[in-house]
Amino acid sequence: MYANYHTHTPRCNHAVGNEREYIETAIKSGIKILGFSDHAPMPFPHGYYSDFRMRPEQAEDYVKTLRNLRNEYRADIEIYIGYEAEYYPDIFDRFIEFISQYECDYLILGQHFLGNEEKDVYSGAPTLRERDICRYVDQVCEGIDTGKFTYIAHPDLINFRGEENIYRRETERLCGYAALKNIPLEINFLGIMDGRHYPNPLFWDIAKECGCKAIFGCDAHSPKDVPDRETLIYAERFAEEKKLEVIDKAELISPVS
């Protein structure tokens, strides 16, 4: 594995290990590029905060720590500083303004909730409702339109269990737009390791039909995940079976330039 851009830290409250451990494991595994993309510090109004992301007051230390380690390990590996973020229309501009105070090399789009997580639906919850998958695809496409995201993390997170023709129609809409905009789609290793509903074989059949590019993402929540060897082998076989074009290295889009 040449590069991994999907790496978390304990600041998200559900990852373990420190940044140095992730970096040293990546070096031992032969990874040349390691991007950290912890769950983004969203500036929610009214004092709301979720427990699965870093807090705004942690962002400065996050960037400072990674800058220092990037300099320390510069002869061994390239390190980039980013975030995994949702596209929440009501606060997205405020979020970009906030992270612009610090260094940020890239964002990956992980649309964990529809609308906004304060009051709406988790994208990975099983659903039969057509409106849920339509909203998910709408929101991901709107996120692409911002021009701020480098790639889409676990694009098949939406857990639609309704009619296949609806799933196919909406997935074609998402994948077709990603292909048009040259935005890669991530084959997510955490989904493989945990036996989740993604990677979804039908989704990736459609992604292939639409001409999408795929990229591997460890979604590492522990240093041993960078990468997990068995998961990497599975992902390689999955991509080969689906005849996907897998890119080794992403063209990073700076969200703050």
C-alpha cells in the first residue's frame, strides 16, 4: 500500500494509539504517504457537540503535533494533515473558516448523517425509505460541488434496503457525478474488518460502469490498521474482481487556499 489518507487519532473518542505509533507502523508496512484525517471539529451552534469527533479547542494541538512529527519523520514518510468531514450546508462555510486558522492539506467527505447530525438520520442506519437514499446522494453531490473534498470516504455507507432499481438509480447518480468531477471513491477497510454492509458489491459494480476511480482507505482507528494485512489482501482481491481502477496516490485538494 503506497498511501493511506484515512487515519484517526484518539481525539475522536473512539480511536486508540498516538500519532507516532500510527506513523511508525505505516513506515514498517512500507507506506510512503500517511494522511491523518480525524473526525472534523464542527462549529455547531447552541453549544451542541457530538462525542465522535474532536472538539474545536483540540484542532490547534492536532495540527501542531502532526507538524512536529512530519518534520521528525520527513526522511522516512510524507505526512499530511487533514480531516474527515461531513457536508452540513448550514455550517459548512463556518467550518471552512474555522479550519483556515490552521494548516489543512485536504478533506475527505464522510457523510455520516443526512441533513445535520443534531437532528437527523445516521446514513448507515438500515432504511427502506427512498427519500433517505435520495437525500444522501443529494448531499454528497452538493459536497462535491464545494470543490473542497479530495475524495469520498465509504461512499456506500448509505444502508438502503428497499427496491434494487431505486438503489441502482441513486448510486448511478452519485457515481456518475463523482466520475464527472474526477473525485475518487474509497474502498473502506474498516467496513471490511468489521463485517459492515460496505463495501457493497452492487455499488462497486455501478461505480465501475460509471468509470469511477477507486482508492484504498484504512479508516485506521488503531495503529495496527495501517494497514491490516489481511484486509489489504481482501481489498485487492475485491478490486480485481470488480475490475476497478485503483489509484495509489490522491491529488490533494486544499480546502483553505
